[in-house]
Amino acid sequence: MKYTDYYISPIGGIFLAADDACLTELYFAEQKAFMSHSRNENDGQKCAVLNDARRWLDVYFSGRKPDFSVPIRLAGTDFQNEVWSILLTIPYGQTTTYGKIAKKIANERGIKRMSSQAVGGAVGHNRISIIVPCHRVFGAVGSRTGDAGGRDANAELCALAEG
């Protein structure tokens, strides 16, 4: 069964979706790329996973690192899942670049180069924003790029973890 809910954060509305076992989507309501999903499929208040996700967001938006995890299900290509797995290793309060992720993947695969643009494409298709911290990935010179939640939201999310 699919459950959906809407969370009001200090920086905008967030759409949440889960099945009986895992969070499957978490993104800013304004993200046009994901707007095709129905928001009224089932009562999200009755879903334990969504209750955990809302609690995780409450802690995060209070400026603290959540001390628990929410079970997630990442659904993408092998490459996207590889990139998203790396995003999950970015320590709280720290950032990285598309280039560093591309270099890490190239090293792991034993190849000379990996495209930063391909990494950016995978980051941009992350359907579990914030928990899978795509907002902590920047361009080559530390520039904020086209974060789907908006550059203002990206900056505010990063500032939360910096104290």
C-alpha cells in the first residue's frame, strides 16, 4: 500500500510517500519533476514510516542531527543508486562536489574518468531529498547549482547543519 503526506517545514512544503516498509519519496512540493504523483492516496498519519520521517524532519529542522534513521527505498538505475549511496556517506554538516563523487566512482570502477555531469543528473533525480543529502553537493568551485528544491532552500538546508 502507498501512503502519502504533506509536511510543512520552515522552508516550504514537503511531499512524503512511503509503502508499508520504507520511505520512497521526500521532496519539496514545488519540484515540478515529481508533481505527477497523487497526494491523497492513503492517510499518511496511519503509516509508521511517515511518522518516523516527520519526526526525523522535526529534528533536522530544529538544527540537530537526527540520531535515528528512516528506512528508505531508492529506486533508480544502477548508476543512480551508486551516486545516491555516496550521498548517504556525506557526514552531517559537510559538503562535497560533483567532481569528487565522479572521481570516487571512477576509482571504484577502475576507470580513468567519470562525468561530473552524469553525477549531477543522478543527484537531480534523487527522490528522497534531505535524508539523501543532495543539497550538500556543489559545483567545482563551491557554487550552488540547480538544486530542485531551489537555491534558497539548498542554502537554508546547508546552514541548518552548520549550526
